[in-house]
Amino acid sequence: MTTPNDPPWNALEAIGVWIASVLFIVIVPTIFLFPYLASLDPPVTGSEQMIEFAKSDPTSIILQIVAIIPAHIFTLILAWMVVTRVRKYPFRATLGWGRGGFAWWHYIAILGIFLTIATVVGSYFPEEENDLIRILRSSRTALYVVAFVATFTAPIVEEVVYRGILYSAFMRKFGVTIAFIVVTFLFALVHIPQYYPSFSTILLLTLLSVILTAVRVKTNNLLPCIILHTLFNGLQSILLIAEPYFKSPEVLDPAIGLFNLIK
């Protein structure tokens, strides 16, 4: 019988799933965008013009964010095939769907500590302009779609790929330390293009990965990581949606960079 620490997949397969998840996020939004670009009059031509238009046109931005949902679905289907060996093993049990001794107050304590650190970091090193901030400011609709994806699909997909498939395979092959480093590095790496040059945000995302991976090590289960990740992103979604109702919206700026869409 397989367990989260003795998975039926190997490190090479885990890297393959990770690469595929990144490609899905790059390719699927592009496919969604092409029909809209083709319908424009005059049409948008040239790679540089298309890239600039895709980053600035509100409809293009919304289409690309919506396309992340099917990209996440494709990733989960691939993950299911690898984890279950196509229905040979149970998906949830193989990844670890127990509490692992985690109580409700553990979630609250970790959230409190992380948000305190994020506030301190944001006070001394304010977040710099980055692609995600531009997306959130492009339209209210874009903000709502980002909040939905960040809360309801990204935590599940990211945890299945990183703390589920990647960590389990590398831990069994190379041990906890190497697996911890690999997962933390890859998680930060895929977010750098989205948040560059905001190094404070990248630092906080790396810290978040460290925390989530430590929870995986401590509990030997994936479910607490998914719950904690969902709470992180859900709280940030609520703050961003409520931002216009605050007298001083800038106090929420350090929180903007904490979304974790898989890239």
C-alpha cells in the first residue's frame, strides 16, 4: 500500500508534472486569447504588439485569467493519472488527506505570524509595481476573477503539484532536506516573472513555501497544506475586494503580492 511518503511515482515523473503545469499556464491563456485578437479591427499583428496589447487591454487580461481555470483542470487531470496510475491507487489517500494532528488553532497561529511578518516587511520594503498589480488594477472584473482563482483553484493545484507530487517523490529519493530545498526553489522560481522586480513579495512567497512545506513534513499529509494555502489566499482576496471601502487603501498594498497563481 502506498503512502504520501512512499508514492508510486518517481522524481522524474514529478518534474514532468511540474513542467506540464507551467506549460498549461502559458499555452492555454494564449489559445483563449487568439480568437479575440483575430476579431479586432484592425487586427493586432506582430509579437511585440500582441504582448503589449495582452498586458494592457482589459478584455485580454480577463480572458487570460479565466483561462487559468481550464489550465488548472488539465494539471489536476495529469496529476490524477500520475498519482493513481490511472485508478490503480486512491488519489486522496496516496497524497495524504488526513489532518496529521493539525488543529484549528494551528492555522490561526500560523496565519497570524505570517501576516505579522508580511506587515513588517511591507512597512520597510514596500511592494514595487509588478504584473499582478497591473492586472488587479486593470478592472474590477479582473480583480474578482483573480480572487476566485486564487482562492478556489490555485491552492489545490499548487499543493498537489508542489507539496504533493514533487515533495513526495524527492523526499523518498533524496531525503527531506533536498526535497524541502527543491520544492521551495521551484515554487519561488515560477512566481518571479509575475512579481519581479518586487523582491519583498518574492521573499514573502518563498517564506510561504517554507511554511507550507514544513507543514507537509510535520503532518505527513497534504490536506493541511491545502487548507492553510486556501486561508492565506482567501484572506488576501477579501482584503483586496474590500480595499475601495477603506479610507487609506494603500495600507493594503503589501498584501497584494501574496496571491499564488501557479505559474
